Amino acid sequence: MTVDLPERNGPLAEIHVVEFGGYGAGPAVGKSLAEHGAEVIRIESMLRLDGFRTNYPPYTGNIPGVERAAMFAITNDNKLSVSLNLKSEKGRDLAIKLIERADVVVENFTPGSMDRLGLGHDAMMSRNQKLVTLSTCNQGRTGPQANRAGFGSHLTSLSGFTELTGWPDRQPALLWGPYIDYIAVAYGAVAVLAALEQVRRTGVGCHIDLSQYETGIQFMAPALLRYFVSGEVTHREGNRDPNAVPHAVFPCLGEQKWCAISIHDDAEWLRFANEVGEPWAKEPELSLVSERRAQEDRLEELISGWTAGQSRESLVERLRKAGVHAAPVNDMGDLYADPQLRYRGTFQRVDHPVMGEHAVPGPPFILSDTPGKVTHGAPTVGQHTEAVLCGILGLSKAEFEELQLSDVLK
Amino acid sequence: MAGSVEQTPAPLSGLRALDLTGELGWLLGRILADVGVEVQKIDPPGGDPGRNMEPVLEGPNGSVSASWVAYNMGKSRLDLDLGTVEGRERFLELAGEVDFILESEEPGVLDDLGIGWSILHERYPSLILTSVTPYGQDGPLAGVPASDLELMSAGGAVWLTGDADRPPVRMTLPQSICWAGSYAAVGTLIAHHHRQITGQGQHVDMSAQAGLLPALVHAPSFFDLLGENPLRAGGYLVGRNINGAAMRNIWPCRDGYVTWAIYGGAAGRQSNRGMVEWMDDNGMAPESLKSVDWSTFDVATVTLAEVSEMEAAIAAFLETVSKAEFLEQADARRLLGYVVSTAADIAADEQLEARQVWSESFVPELGQTLRFPDGWLKIDGIRHGVASSASGGM
């Protein structure tokens, strides 16, 4: 039998992961592991498709389709897909066999679902003593809100981020997508890697109960500490900052071209003023931070007038050369062309049987000896079912064909 | 889960790290401490300049940066002047006693001091060095300074947020340092896993700019697949609908804002229906909304005009409810939404309290005990955190 499984290399090549659930918070943890060599088997079902396959544009050619969604494609690269109907007994049996040989289960069903399927961590521990299970959900598996369903975009608001985004005289602005999910992804990956160390030491597996809310408020901690100490509530301030002035985003030549500039001390202001060269920039009182703060509205207007006629690229280069903090406000297209991201190979291109060639963001960090890699695109639903069931679990061709006639592999 | 102090050691207890980082790397060491690593923060003479960053906390003994306290909690401290020969010799000795070194200097600075990766790796082949910098160790932008605003801009996050009629905005609380620190922790632990197999350490090169890409989720893909650049839309959600309709997501209520949207899918249908029923119970659901057949409603293909009419009625209703009422009804009616919390709301949250997220530690710089978010790591029902770790306190 030919086993159609991609080759894996990397520091996590010995780690076997089985993934249940969908959307971002669980599967993106699997992505981080898979990009460093782990075998990650996604259990999917045609009967209950991952929301990232069905609910989120963009789709290739702007035509919705299970195998056309970028959201799924960028979250599940390097993985294997096995199609199993967990409502069928035989489907659950096969899932159990995969868990028996796994080091890690990642799941983000609503709390209790894995137990009801007979796949919960406690039940699996009797079959696999060394199993690490990561359960990640909105607010954790215990407490009064444990069973509250919700989307990451809303949880981002509950965790305080939305209140801090936008203009003080306007209602808050949304962050893009399920911002908080990807905070929980970093913490979730850390938790899994730490738990694997615990297993190495003790020989015994464990269960991680990760609350996306609890990881999100780590990114909120300074505002929370401030509230606890003084009772002061931090509010959105547009682009302003208490440590730098001016500190804003300015218009440049062209449609929606913006440049970020921030001035962190008096010396930097003098370098900036020298570069600007206009009379207002030379006003002696502006060399004092207190005066720049007092005149911040006026300064932003004057600087906007100065930047508006300049190309973003030449302005950024000029300011950086002068020793002034500056950066382009990169739009999504700019990111793919960004010289630094290109140099690091952060976006990697893969081929996909339906989507064709497309970009996948790889890890934001580079390991000197074993850098992470996007080796292949996301699987189609059940693409590796036969390879995994026959090649790994040892089913015969006849047994597999019999399952194909039933609802087990749907 | 009784009590926050547990005898069970955290998973990485016994491992040690030297933390030379400034602001950009603080959270990396904090997360390693969260999972049990004993982290010693090395400060230059006169202390970490980041201690003075605004906003500062004021206590009976003095003031210190809120961000500095939050992300250095749980680390022990050592003053060491790496500008002197003795300081560097001491550092190289200490490096032999630890498993990780964390730093965020401009690329090349440690090499110039004679304590960079090549020296460390030669002396201590199993040591892991993690460097967190704005753009990474090499490449055209390596060494270009950047604060949060530049990183959020260069990383694509600023582009996506704000009102359409004003410049794009960054989140008021710096986030790039958090994305950089947390994903650097992932890279560091993957390198640790590799070391457990091979005995070899590695240099982990974290770029804070690249660290923002996870926060953008699928926004870049709109350009990759369709050549589109999603434009900031204030409190509206874009990118869910093939007609380009934006769905309202932020709604003023009596005492602040709530977040909720018209959705598709099974859960979305229940949520939409629940909202209309709640409005109807209060006599505020117009016939046009009551007559929508949610079982066939498709959020991906609805038109902007249809959405706007629905949203006008919902907005009028939500202005009459409080945040507390919204949370209560959202729970009872399975609405997909939450409130837009302030720090005060989070501090009072019953779920966080029930899950024992908060710890307290004495902060000498302030001269007072401080509450902070801690116990995110829960393994087998045991809550770990820096307040109960070996290094403890500040």
C-alpha cells in the first residue's frame, strides 16, 4: 500500500497531535506545532464543517466553498485531515485509536463535549498514560460562565481591548477578527510545550484548561494594575501616548497612504525639526516636551501639512536616516512586499489543489538550527483519511472500503 | 480548586533564565516564570529605564511604570553593569548556570560587548538565547528603532482599525510588546524541546513586526486572494459578506457599549432570533424584523440595505438596556455577544474571580501589595502562577 503522508522534519517531529474542533483558538496551536515538524491530525467531518471553512470570506475567486477559504488555509497548513463522523460508534473508536498513539490532543469544543463523545481526557488517560490534552474555550471549563458560547471578536470586547481602540470623542472601534483567539494561541502553545516537559519528568500526562479570556487580560495587565492602584480607568486616546509627543499617524501622498511618527525626547524633536526645516518647527518653545504636549493638536495639523505632499516611502526613509521613529502604516498588500518580512520569509507560498498557489504566514520567530517551515498547504476534508487509517492505524484495504460505504467517514 | 498556593511544581520548575530585556522582551520572561522557570532579571546601573514609563503607579514608597510591574512580576533581580569588564565576566559565569538567556538589545550590541550568541554558544552549547527586537536580527530593517506605534503600523495592525473618516489608529495600550513576548515564548520552548532531544541550544530570533501577523488573522489573505485591502470601518465588522456589507458590532447602551452582531450559522440564527424575541418582549420589535425567517437567513449574501434596516431597530432597543441587563439576557437567550468592558468591569468580573485569576504581591518600588492577573495556567485543576512560584514576588 502506498502511504501518502508528507515527510516531516523539525524539533517536534516525534510529537503526534490529534486536533478536534474548529475556528482559530485550537487549530492555530496545532499550526504552531506542525510548522516545527509535529504530526498534526485534524479530525473533521463533512456533517459538521469547521466554521473557518464555511463562514469567513475571502474565498478563492470570491466563490464560497469548503476548499476555498483562506481562513482555513492559513490556520491548518502542514496538517493531515482525517474525516470521521464522531456521532458513529466506529468513528469514535477510530478517534480513540489515534488518541492512543498521540502525545497531545488539542480541542476547542464547548466544555463537556469531548466527555460526552467518550473522548474526554480522563477516559483517554486509561488508554494513554502520557497524554497531554489542551482544552481551550472562551472562559474556561469551570465557573459561572463556563458554558457561555461566544465568538472571539466579542470576547475581545469583554477583555477590554475594544474600549481602548478608537477616538475619545467617538464610540470604540473594532479590532480585526477574533483578536483574542490568537493571544490564547501563543499561551496555548506555551502550555502544551510546558506540559510535554512535565510528562518527560513525571511520565504522566495532564489536562490543560485554557481560558481565552484569562490569557487575553495578560495583554491588558497594565490598565488593570492602574485601576487596582488608583481607581483610574484607561480610555482610548486615538493615536496619542503618554511617553511620546507628537505620536500620531500622518497622511502622505496618494490614497490611504499613512506614516507613523513618534518623538520620544527633546533631542529627537530637534532632529525632527531640523528635517522639517519650516519656521514653525524652529519655534524655540517647542523644544520643550511640555510645550509640545500643550500644542499637540496644532502640531499634528502642522505635521500633517508637511507630510501630505510627500511619498510615504521617501518620508519614512528620510526620517529614519535622521534618527526619528517612523514607519509606514502597511496595508495588507504592503505586508507581502515589505522588505523585512520578505527577507525573513515570514509569508511562505504553498500550492493547494483547489485554491492554487497562495500565501501562508509562517512563525514570527526563527530558530537558528531548526527554523519553522510551511511545507504544505492545508488539507482538503478527509484528504489523509485512507493514508492515516491504513498507513498508521493498519486497517486493511477491505476494511477501509467497507467503512467508505457506511457513514463512519462522513 | 482550593487556595492559590499549591505544592505541585510548575512544569518548568528547576529551569533558570537570565533576563536582560527591556520593554520589548519583558513579557517573554514573565511567561517563562508563569510556567515555572526561575527568571532573574538583570538591570543596568540605575535600574531598568522602563521603570519610568507612563502610566506610572503611585504608592507610598514611590512610583513605577504599570507595564514594568505587570510584565516583570515573578522575576528576581540582579544589578549588573555589562559596560564593565567585571560585569561581563560575571555575566558569562552566570550564563553557565542557566538554561535560557533573554535579551532585546539592538542586533549586534551583545556581540560588540563580547557576550553575543557566538561566544555564548561556543562556551555553553546547550544554552538557548532568545532575542526580541523590532524587526529581527538580520535584514534591511534590522537595527531600525521602533516603538509600539511604528511596530503596530509596520505590522499591519494600525491599518485595520479606526474610523473611515479619520486616520487609522493603534490600540491605546501598547500591544506589540505583548505579541512579541508571547510568541517569543513559544519559540523559546520549541528550542527547549529540541535541546531535550539533541542537547543543543539555539538562537531564537523574534521579530516584533512579524509577531503582529497572528493578530491580523485573515486580513492579509483578502489581498493575497482577491487583491483587496480591507479598510477600517469603526465599530462595524467587514469581511463576512460577499456583497461587502459591514455588520454593526458595537452598540451604545445605557451605561456604555455592548457588542453583538447579526450572524449566520446555527448559533447565529439562535442569537438573531433571541434578540428579536427580547425586543418583542419589550414591545420594540418592528414587524419587518419579526417577519424575518432566520432559518433561511444568510449573513454572507444579505444586502447592505437589508442589514441597515434591521440594525436601526436593534440600535434603538439596545440604547434602552444596561450592560448588566445585556449580559444577563445574552446568557438566558443565547445571544452571541458581550459587553465592551472597561478595566473596572474586568476587575469586578465574577468568572475571573471564580477561576482565581488574581494574585497579590508586594511591590517594593511602590511599598504596597498589588493585585494582578496571574493564574492563566491551569493543569489538572491546579492553578499555577508567579505569586506561588519558587522565585515569587518581585
